[in-house]
Amino acid sequence: MHIPSGLMDVSINCIRAYNNNEILIATDGAGVYKMNTDTYESIPYIVADYNRYNSMNGNTINDIYIDSEQRIWMANYPIGITVRNNRYADYQWIKHSIGNKQSLINDQVNAIIEDHDGDLWFATNNGISLYYSKTKQWHSFLSSFDTASHSKTISSSHCAKWSPASSGPEDIVPASTRSTRNYCPQSSLLRLYSVI
């Protein structure tokens, strides 16, 4: 069975469940597609619109996170984070602000996860940014902006968070000790992971 989708020559960066019978497909250059899992029909769902103010601003989507309010957080490479809330027409943009520690550490975002505390972690090309949902505060670490020490405060309890890469040991940030140390996981396939 062949169902035309417009995705034949486009790299797919990630797939996320959207609802009971739909998935979102993040692409490398064609924005986000929505696919019906019953019919396998896919349509462009979120694509750049450069002619409208405060709309979608890029089509290279590395990752998608859908929060409990059904907002779609997109790692919009290399622009930062673009958030779509279906209740409003405008999009929210989250970007790095030079000299502002209360911002994303780098606009080149590769992955997004939520930990068990509801905080969001962003893997970037210059470290990791952590957004504390309850306090609306940012904390970044493992970046070129860090000073000599990698000791950081992480308020999450009973968990360790790490960023295994494709090779070599990575820094792990256990909440109990609030400092980093080297750790080399068995699987090198994970880019950003949270362990409870």
C-alpha cells in the first residue's frame, strides 16, 4: 500500500504520540507533519510562515515535546525553541539572550525532555539548559560559559540526569550530591535521559 505523504525525500528527526490516533513527525526541513495512525495519511501540520508576524519561524525540527496542556515545544534548529499552543494563534519563541543567565544557553537545541518534577531539560550545542517549571527560572551547565568548576545546584530530588553522547564519558548530575562527575553508560544511543 502506498499513501502519498510528501515525506519521501525528507529526513525524519523524531516521532511523538499526539493523541489516540495521531503522531507528530519532526523533519529536517519540512516542519512538522501529523499522521493518522489508522489510515497512515500524513499532512503538513506546522510549517514556517515567514509572511506572518509571530508565527512558525523554521522547518528544521530536531525534537518535539508535548506537555500536559497539549502545547507543542519544538527544537527549531538553529533558532531555539518554538512553542505552539493550539488555543492561541501566536507562537512563543524561547531563545538565548547574550549575557542573560535566565535564558536558553544556546539556540541550537537537539533534544527536549521533562523530568519527574515537571522541569524541562534542553540539550544544546553548548551544554544543557534546565527550565524549572514552578519557579520559571533557568539554569545552564556543561557549557563553554561555565567557570572552572562544574559544581551546580539541581533542585530535583531522588533522580540523576545525564547527557550520554555518541562517544566517551559524560558528566552526570546526581540531585543528591549536586555536583558533576564522569559517567560512561553502556548504551551510547541516548542523547539526553532522565533516571528516576
